[in-house]
Amino acid sequence: MTNKITFQEIVGFIKSLYPNDNPIPLHAPRFLGREKEYLTKCIDTTFVSYVGQFVNDFEEHIKRLTGAKHAIAIVNGTCALKLLLIAAGVKPGDEIITQAISFVATAAAIKHAGAEPIFIDVEEETLGMSPDSLRFFLKKNAVIKNKILINKKTGNRIFAVIPMHTFGHPVRIDEIANICLEYNILLIEDAAESLGSYYKNKHTGTFGKAAILSFNGNKIVTTGGGGMVISDDQELIDRARHLSTTAKKKHPWEFYHDMVGYNYRLPNINAAIGCAQMEYIEKTLKNKKETAALYKSYFSQSKYIFIKEPEDSCSNYWLNGIIFKNKEERDEFLEFSNANGVQTRPVWKLIPFLPPYKSCYLEKIPVSKILESRIVNLPSSIRV
């Protein structure tokens, strides 16, 4: 292979990886286990809402895989993050530091919880939050007063830091955790894309106070739509679980609600699919590792940079990607591949430049701007 690899050759290679798909989707759900059996069982029991054994079993599956002590199944990742922030004590006007490259749901959940996002830069190696950018922002803008971190410019409390593990690749989360400890600020991980990813042999989502996961239709494990809050903090989990079930006090027949709650629990019928998928999660992760290795080998001697797992990491390779030399070349490939039956996509538009977030504080983000103009995600479904 040479640097002169053509778009047609790349498309041909992708089609050889997925000979049974036409057209080839970016990331399609695969149902390879007992999904239908569990759905039938769920319907036969009539427990299709959020009360049911599959909900409990799904939470146990996630605890075993991640090592988290507690888990709460939620309707989706966005609601999971909003609920987690509220349960953790966020107040209107609080500020939360997150990264400029992320799916928009991260920032939307912050807004839904009444807080304001602050956007900082990412690293090229991890595609996630830069610890250096975080430290730079805090050193310049923050001061601790009475054990509370305050933004010197706005006077508002800086409530939390939320890094996101982009495409399943772990950020340098231990360094971010140390900075949060130094500044007495809450660390919450957006691990929506990183189920099955590890940093220094520890599962993503277990380095901070709590984290969220996502089980959307295009994720490693899907429940159709679903999310999860995970944490080792019993008090936080109890509060989040209570809020997620309309804040209803347990009682055989009385309806007593002591807080403004949310109807956010994952239905049993969705959890049934998740339980089936979790039974073969190791095979799923192995399959995706093999696909990533094939992509890595194919692009190894080309001018295109394959996005590989960062140092000290074991990535789930949720979405594979390559980096082009410039935006023009990227756009040409996107046009060619999609016109020829291979779904590819660019990374998300940078959140701080979207209309709802243009008024939010934005740190200098040179790396985010470069990556946003050059990344292309490639088909990454389980190969069958």
C-alpha cells in the first residue's frame, strides 16, 4: 500500500469487511443472542414498564463489567446525566466544565439541569478533555472560597468537570481526577460511548464521583434507548433513584411524593434486550477489536491517520475513525463514500458554535477546531 491509496480503494476495503451489508451503515445494532426470547418472556409476565426483573438484572450486568458498586437504569444517557447532576446538588447558575468536542447531549443535559457549560480544548491523542487545558482554565479563572470553587470573572460556583470518552477512547482521566481533587471540584464522567473501555486497567466511569452510560441504538450494547448512572456513592445513588421514580415514597398503595421527581426509569422491556446483549459483551468487544486492527493495518502505510487507542488504554473502538490532511479532502471522501453505499460521517459540529451555546464561555480550542475539520468515522458495526 502507498500514500496514493484512492477513495475507491478505501470504499472497496470497507465493503470487504461487511460483505453482507448493502448499503453499509455506520454502526447498526446486532441481535445475536437471546433478545427475542427475553422480549417474549417480558411480555408474558406483563411487566413491561420500569418494574421488572430484567431491569434489576441489567443493572447487575453493568456493575459486574464496570466494577461500580451501584447502577440505576435510566431511559437514555441525556436524562441520566441531567438526573445525576440534580442528585449531586447542582444549582441554577452553576458552571460545569466540559469539552468542545462531544455529542451535543452532554451540553444539553448541563443546560437541562440549570447549569451553564464552559468549553475547553481536547487532546489529539485521546480526542477527549485535555488535562492541560483544564488546569490552564482553573489557574486563570478559579479561586477556592470556603471550600467552594468560584469563577473569579462571573462569581458563580464551578460545580463539576465532565470529560467525555470520545468514540470509546479514554481520556487521561487520572490526571483530570487529580486536578479535580486539587481544586475541590466534582468529577463526573460522560462514559456514554465507552462501555467496555479501560484506562490503566480500570473501567471508564469509575474514576470520579459518578458517571453515565448510554445504550442508544448505535451503541456497543443497545436497549433501543437507554442509559445508566453508575457510582460507588450509596447516598448519591439513593437520591438519584428516588428522583428517577417520580420521587414517590415506597408504599403498597399510597401516592406520596416528597420532591419534584422525574419519570426516568428504564422500562423492563428495554432492559430485556440489554440483558441479552450483555451476555455476549466479551465477544462483541473482541469482534470490534479485530475490526479496529484490520483498519489500523490497512491505513498503516497511507497518509491517513487511523485513530488508535491512547497510551495506557484499552478502547472498545465504538466508532473507528481516520484523520485527513484538511477539510477539503475530508469532505470529498464523505461525498464519495456515502454516494457509493458506505455510510461515513464527520465528527460532531463543535458544541460552542451551535446556536444554543454561543453565549457560553469558550476557552481557546485549537486542537478541537483541527480535529473537527478532519475526522471521519468509518463503519464500525459488529461484523457477522
